[in-house]
Amino acid sequence: MATVVVLGSGIMATALATPLAENGHKMKLVGTHLDREIIDSIKATGIHPTLELKVPEGTEAYQLEEAEEAFKDAEYVMSGVNSFGVEWAGEQFAKLIKPNTHVMSIAKGIRYDEDGNFLFLPDVLMSYVPEEIRKTCSVTAIVGPSIAGELAVKRHTSVIFGSRDLEIANMWRDMFATDYYHVWTSTEFEALEMCACTKNCYAFGAGFMNGLLDALGEADAKYVNFNYGAALFAQATIEMMQWCEVIKADPKVAIGIPGVGDCFVTSMGGRNVRAGRLVGAGMTFSEARAKMPGVTLEGATAIVVVGEALEKLTARGVCKPEDFPLLRHLYQVVGHDQPVNMPWDTFFEGKGYI
Amino acid sequence: MATVVVLGSGIMATALATPLAENGHKMKLVGTHLDREIIDSIKATGIHPTLELKVPEGTEAYQLEEAEEAFKDAEYVMSGVNSFGVEWAGEQFAKLIKPNTHVMSIAKGIRYDEDGNFLFLPDVLMSYVPEEIRKTCSVTAIVGPSIAGELAVKRHTSVIFGSRDLEIANMWRDMFATDYYHVWTSTEFEALEMCACTKNCYAFGAGFMNGLLDALGEADAKYVNFNYGAALFAQATIEMMQWCEVIKADPKVAIGIPGVGDCFVTSMGGRNVRAGRLVGAGMTFSEARAKMPGVTLEGATAIVVVGEALEKLTARGVCKPEDFPLLRHLYQVVGHDQPVNMPWDTFFEGKGYI
């Protein structure tokens, strides 16, 4: 029996306790400073208040000040924070993890350096760990279409565990895979991370479908706006493949669950799509953002990060000005409060996808 | 001003009158024997009873017995029947069209020959026209994500006009394209048709998402089944690319609007998805079929056609037994009344998409 110690007790990390327990393993959930009530609830009743579900038998909950106790002798460690918390989690890991630790990362996002080169969150996380410890550790990431609550109630869920070392990814797979949690493994680490981040950007645009109907006062009209969403989804797929090319990875990774599959699930709803809907209905992004106080919008944030990096990459000639027209428009909308005005004529053309 | 004479007055053909009229052109709609009430309604009130919308000013409606009058001097002709009516429409065209006619086809489906080689509907349609006339005519097809009613109310819609002659496709584009009807043109005729057909097959599977919840009595549960649908959608994308490879066409055509985009829109609902839902909930396909009398199920029919062709192609070694696991399962479900039992382990692997 293995024990996985998780920093962050959000819904995704907690949902992973379900397949883990199914295989006879155990999770220790350590709350961040934002998770105090979640941990209190699990300690008192076993119920994760956001998931509204009981955590599996044997799952232990710790407040942040109990982290050292939880992490004592930990071999398998997970960062369960979202993309905003990665640097903070790295700082904690620097103090908490021992040599020869296997680390799992679940945040979906990205960073960039001054040249616009992308930095991948699992690497950012590990960069905080002192080198002499880090070089004895491994890092793996989970990507793919996985709504946390669905996994927690054992709906069929298909994901990829990506690591630069396939044996390590396989080891994690053996710990988590069940007959409803389908896990593939891959060494396409960077491409997987690129898809995991950019699909969040494109899913923001899915909100425009209904937002544009709202703007017309036709939210309940017989004819909705799926043709619009379908064209955006198609352009998103093409651009996710191109993002893989930008980082010199195999564009085929964007096909299948890491890109197309995850973009599908993320486009079906959630906070990011709700914000996109407000913008589609005519608000500036700043106005929409103000309407959703305290709500984390990973997709919108990713649009700004990727859009800023894209400006640098274009200036350096790595990307052409005509590349990524959808991402560029999303960046104008989210990063510069411009109205939605889809540049249809710039889509699909000249890329061999017609 | 051009006049497009259409055989078949279903919703898709009729919706195309909207952008056509926008550009100052005119449509003559000739009803089939199944369209009698539609034509009566348009003649009396201008309203298409299924669309529940008025056809554009100037659109003329003809009963089938008035077809010769409508087709007199027609230069631009469209087959507006669905995939079940193509052979019938071909027989009519054999009598109705003159030399130098430009023909447009909108049905999405496919046929196969005794070796399992695919035959494309626009070619099947034209095969009925006497050769000395046919060789002076052109044929073009519309593919891409286009819900008819959305186009009819001028929602943004993005499609591809595919022809073996790009100039012909461009000519049709110039007739139909507006600021809401976005048209690209392509000579990837066979690949486009392959996507248009197979996306209907895969969209049937999208119904399983909710059907499986029905089976659990959890149709209103907090956690739905998008993870399941996302994984299927991803495998569908991979298989649509592989179908293009089978016919020695560019698999990239399946990315973008012809494959991914159209599969998205078709997965969002409609008769095909409703039938899939009944099957996902536990009925055999025959039982589900019987529950929907008189309803055309193009997707389910396409599954059987493609599934039968696939058996022949596999026997001949054109396809490997491990190729197309999702299509094969759909064929077992629809063609052989087997229960839904998704072969997850056969997905994604070994194709470079992980």
C-alpha cells in the first residue's frame, strides 16, 4: 500500500483519492491557507464541501500547519493547487520534500521567460526544490478531460500521465488506473502541458456562443449558436496543434484526449465559459471579471500569459503574424478589453486543414 | 442574378436560400413526394413549416409534378435530399438536367462497392445522369458544421465548398458567401465527404453520455458524463483522420471544420444523438429504432454502411483489425444490437496521439 501526500485539497486532487483508494492506496490531503474549511469539514464529517461527497475511507486531512507531519517519509507527493498556486506550492515543497520523491502535478497553465519561451508548470514547481534534492526526484503530470466530480463518482474518465521518464509515468498509472479511470502514459511532457494550458484559453471562447445570443435577446430562441461554437472549436484544434509545433513537439498530441478531448469537456461549462458568455454578451472582460469576484478564471489568465508570450515569439520571428488568429483575438478581448469580433477570414486558410 | 433550382425542400436546402437571397440571387425549391405539405405551405404563406420561418422574398416553391417547369433553363442545380434520397434524386436529375449544369450536393453519407471501396454521394448522384451530359457538368458539395435553422436566422456559420475543380467551388462560394455565411473552398473532395459521413457515425456515440446516466437513474445528478463524451470525441477525431488515410487523402482535413467542427455540432443534439441516448440507457438499437418511428437516422445508417465496408476492407488487409475500435464498437451496437461496452483499452494507443 502506497501513501500519496497532496498539498492542496481542491476538488481535482480530492477526486483522485477515489481511484487511488480503489487500488488499496491512501491519500493524505494537506490544505492550503485557502482550504481551512475544507480540511475542517473532512476531519469532522469526511465530506469535501465543494465536491459535496464523502472522501474515501482512510483518506486523512491535515491543516497547513500539520504539513510536516503529513509529508514525513512521503515517497509519493502531489501538488494539488491550481495554476495560480504553483510558485507557492514550490516554496512549500522546497521545505517539505525529501530526496527520491516522486512528484505529481495537476495544475493546467503555463509561464514564459523574457524571450517568450514557455516554462511548464511541473518544471516551475520543481525549480523551487534545492537542486541536490530535485535531481533525485521525478515529476509527472496528469492531463486530459477530467471533470473532478465526475471522477469522484466513478464516471469513465480518460487521462494521460506524462513524464520525461515513461517508467515513472507507468508507476503512477499502476497506482491510479481502475476500470473507470483509464490512464495512458506518455513522454510527450511539453506537448501535453502545452495542450493542457491552451485548451483552457480556447474554452473561454466557447462562452461567446451563448453570450452572442444573450446580446440579441435570444437566449431562449429555437435556433442557438452551435455553428459558431463548432467553427471556433475547429480553429482551436488547429491552433493547439500549432502550439505543439512552436515548442518543437509532435502536433498529433493535440489530437486525442490532451487537446481535442480536454477542450471539449472544458467548453461544456464552468466558470471560464461563464465569463466568456458575459463578454460575448457585450461586457468588456474587466466588467465581466468584476461581476465574478473571488472566482478563479484559469482560462482567462492563460489567455493573457499565452498572448503576451505570443507577442514576444512573433517579435522574434518564431511565430508569424498570421499564426494563431483565434488566440490573438482572445488576447485582445481578455487582455485589452476589446469587443468580440471574430476574425473569420483569418481562420483555416493556408494551413492544409481545409 | 442567378437562380439555383433545388430538388428537395428540407430544412438545409431551404436555409441556404437565406444567404443566396442576401446576395441578390434566387432559389426555386422543388419538393419531393415527401415534401408536399412543405411546398403547399410555402406557396400559401411563405413559411417553411419545419423551419418555422418565412423563406426569403422571391423564393419560389414547386410541387414535384412541376419539376420540369422549375428546371427549365437551370444552370445551377442543387440536390437537397438527405442521404437516403440520393439515388432517387439521381434518377430525377437524369431526366431534368441539361448539359453544362453546375450541380451542388448537400447530403452527408456514403456508399461502398463489393470490395468495400467507398463511393461518394455527389458521384453516386451524378452517376445516374447520362454520360454525355454528365461530362459537361460539374459537381460540388457543402460540408462543415451547419445546423440549418441557425443559418436560416443568420447565425455565423462556417463551411467548405468542395469540388475537384477549385474554380467551380469558388464560383459557388461567390454566390453564397455573406458576412455570416463563411465559405472556404477546397479540392479535397473525397476527404471532405469522408469526414461528412463519419462524423455522423461518431456523433451517435455522443448520446451514450446521457444514456448511461439514464441507466443509472442519474439524469439529474450533479455530476454528468462529459469526461466520457470527451474521450469518445477524441477517439472520433483520431479515427476521422484515419478514414482520410484509408482513402489516401490528407488526414489534416479531419482537423478543422470538416471533421472536428462538424462532429462537435452534430454531437450537441438532434435525432441521431437521441437514438444514441436510448441505446446508452440500455435498449438495443432495434428497440430504440422502434421507439422513433418515421424518424430518419442518418448517423445510425452511416454506422452500418461504414461498418460493413470496414469488414471488407479489413478482410482485404486495407485496414488492420485493431484500426477503428470505436467505429467497430458502434457497428456492433447499431448493426448487431450489442450493448454499449466501450473498449477503452483499444483507444489512442500506438498511433502517436498520446
